[in-house]
Amino acid sequence: MSTSNRILSPGARPGLERFKLEAAADLGMKPEELKTGDPTSIKNCFVGGQMVKRMIEAYEKTLEKQ
């Protein structure tokens, strides 16, 4: 099975980049850790997990309003 991390809407790239940096900051990471060099897979997983957590929380809030 092949996976792809391509962005389906190119206009979303700046927002996703900001979101990634915010999630990394929540974990105590500096932006330089993600922008320079190749971040470790562990750091990428932590940031990705934080992003998913925040997306789920945001979606749950929309459900509560309904």
C-alpha cells in the first residue's frame, strides 16, 4: 500500500504550514527544528499527532454547537 502526503488544494499550503508550526510550538519545539535539516521521524509523528488531535477537538466543538 502506498501513502501520499500531497496537498490536494495547493492554496492550503500556507495555512497547513502555520498549523504545523503551531502544533510544534505546543510540543515545545522551535520552528527551526522543523525547517532546517531533516526532522526525525519521531518529531514528525509527534507534530502530526498533535495536528490530528487539534483537528478532532475542533470538529467535536462544531458537533456540540449543533
